[in-house]
Amino acid sequence: MKSTVEPIDAAEGSEGRTLVKLSVEVDEAEFDRDIDAAFRKIAREVRIPGFRPGKAPRRILEARIGTAPAREQALRDAIPQYLARAVREHDVDIIATPEVDIKGGQDEGPVTFDATVEVRPQVIVPGYAGLRVELPAIEVSDEEVDTRVGADRRSHGELTDVDRPAARGDFVTLDLAADRDGEPVPGLNAEDWLYEVGRGWVADGFDEQLIGATAGDELSFDANPTGTEEPAAFTVSVKKVQELVLPELTDEWVAENIGEFDTVDKWRADIRRRMQDVRIAQGRQMLVERTSGALAELVDDDPPEALVNNEFQSRAEGFVMQLQAQGIGLEQYLAATGQVTLTEGLKDAAARAVKIDLALRAVADSEDLEVDDDDIAAEYDRIAARVNQKPAQVRKAYEKGDAVPELRAELRKRKAVEWLLQHVEIVDGEGRTIERSLLIPDDEIAAAADDAVPSEAADAVVDDDNQTETSE
């Protein structure tokens, strides 16, 4: 078999796609072996007197039915295999079903055909080396610690009666009634209800009516209950006004009520540390996502529709499987969320994922990031541990399924993520630099990249191989 590849000029109707043409020629001797295989296949379906099914020799079949049916069958069966060989030979990154045009060999002679193939485009990512992402600040301010301390003190506070008008932050005990056209409004009728003035829970302007009221006041007014557009008539009887008296913040109070700390300073330091730990964990999760998102924004070209559709289909199938695992049907989910189809949202997410994929490949190309045999072997070890098989079995499954190039591409993308995480500038909302080591230490960058570009197809590759061996 001989094959060549050449790009197809955009002017020839590629419609924004990146196309190449593979031209393949198979000589008569090689194709004759495919005709032999076709005759053996036909022999299982044609009954010839004196021969068991599948045992009639080719010469008998040729005399009975001629060579045309076998040649036609051979073309159907062999052309995909010859095309796959040409794709591997020229390292063509095919992303959609090829269009095959048989040029010769339908009746006799060498078989020649052309295949128009859409391939993954190479995009340009200008400015990726100066990528900058913004994350929430890691440092915790004194004011934020004060707020947390205040919340804990409030939980230990005591309500005390006051002989003055109610102010924002006070607690009032009241009888509440609300009706609309003479009918009580559900949820807005209560007795001896303790309410904190300023919460804004009940209705527009409700809290403003309470401010300045004293015990014994009767209030009547119209207002729109929260979440509605129609007003209701409110009647409020103020029975008691109280203020929340907080305990004095002393070392003695901390030692008695907080437990593990004996001073205010130690308690505040622990609050600051815990708040910062939470922000570091959140920032670590956001860093990879926002770095990938910022990288995708640098890609001006629209992603190929074939890749977007494939990604969308994969996401939709995965989402439906998650729903089924939770006992939720697709129609039930769509009805609950008010959607007509899953296309809403998933399509945009698929397009963004494709842009990230193309951009990471471009970074790997620009930075000459390569994957060697040791990298592949290490990944086989990782996958083997996850699927509880031996590395040799995993290797066999990938090689048998012709999935090694895909695995190599995934590992190159991981290296691109590692490179980006090592070079991206990280700032907070004020433009202040956030030290990378606070979020991801150097020895954890590789693990973060692994999580960002998992070997999603690994389980499927190994499972498919196991099923094949079982059926055999």
C-alpha cells in the first residue's frame, strides 16, 4: 500500500474546517488477500451442495457467483483498514468521519481512493507566556477576624429588655398579621414572634416601620411581602424591645467559653489561620480552572463543530448517567429546571472545553513539551493501580485499541498545564501578587495538572479490551 497526504486549500469549500486529502493505492496482490477474506465471509452465507457452510473454496464460489460480489465486499471491509493505516503512517489527527471517494479498482486492477479528512486545527495562542489570573485574596484582614469573633460572641449574648424605641439590630417580640383581600397571607401570621430588626425578611419597608417603635405600639401599613409583587395589609403589635448584650471579650471569657484557647490573641490567631486555610484550598481549586479559562480567551478562532459536537455528546451522556445513578430521569430533570433540552449550557461548556484542549496543545507545541516512553510507562502504572490490573495488561489494551496516541496527547496537555501553573501571574482583586507556593507547592504542581487533564478514556479502553477477550 502506498499513501500520500496533502492539505486542502480553504478556498475549496472547507467552510472553516481544517481538511487534508489522503490518497491511497493498494496493488492487486495485496488487495487479492482481501478478496480471499471476502470469499470466506461469503462462503458462510452461501449454501453450496457438497460443502459445509464456510468450507466452499474460492474457485467454486467464483464459478458459482463470480468475483464481483467478493470484490464489492472486500472494498467495504478493507478500505477502512487501509485508511486507518494511512492515518497512522502520516500521523493525521482525524476528528470526524472521512469522506471516501473510490477512484479505481471497483472492477479490476489496483484499488485507489481519496479520503477527505477533517483534522484537529493548530491554533495560535498569543500572550500565553504572560497569562494573569485573578483570585480572591488569601490574606485575612483584622476586620474579617473581628466579624468572625463578633459572630461567636453573639451566640453567647443575652437579650435584655430596653425602655426605648427599637433600633436596627434590636430584637422585638411581636404579634404579626397580614391579609390580602380579607384572606390571611400564608406564613405571615404569628404570635410572640422574636424578630431581629434589620434582617429584611418580611416585606419591603417592614423593618423601617419597626425602627422607632416602642413596646405597646400598634402598627398598620401596606407592603409587598418578600418575593411577591402584590401588597398586603399588615398589622403589627410590638410587645417587647430587647437588645443583645455581648459578653466582654477577655482572656478569662475565652478560656471559659472557647475551650482550647486561653487568650484572645491565640483565639484570633486560630480564626485567622482557619480562614486562610479555607481560602488557600478554594484558591487552589480555582487556579487551574481560571488559568485554563484565561488561556481559552486567547483563542480567537471558533472551535471546530465536529469537536464541539463530540464533546457535547460525551458530556450529555455522562450527565444522564449521573442523573440515573441518583434515580432521576432526564425528563424529570428538564421539567424541574425549566429546560427544553440539555443543549442549554452544555453546548457552551463543550465549546469552551474544546478551546482549552486546542490551546493546551498549542502551548505544548510552542514549548517543545514532549512525552517519552518513561512517561507512558508511568501512566500505565497509574492506570493499572486505579483499575486493579497489571501495567502490562493496561499497555496491551492501549496498544490493541490503538489508543496510545490519544494517551500521549493527554500527557502532553498535562505538561502544558504544569508549564502554565509555573509561569502564570496570580493576583488578588486589588492587583496584589499572590505567591504561587501558597496555593500549590512545587511538588504538588504535577498532581494538580493530573487532576486538570485526567485519563478519562482509560477505564473505557481497558474495559473494552477485557470485554473483547471475554467474548473471544
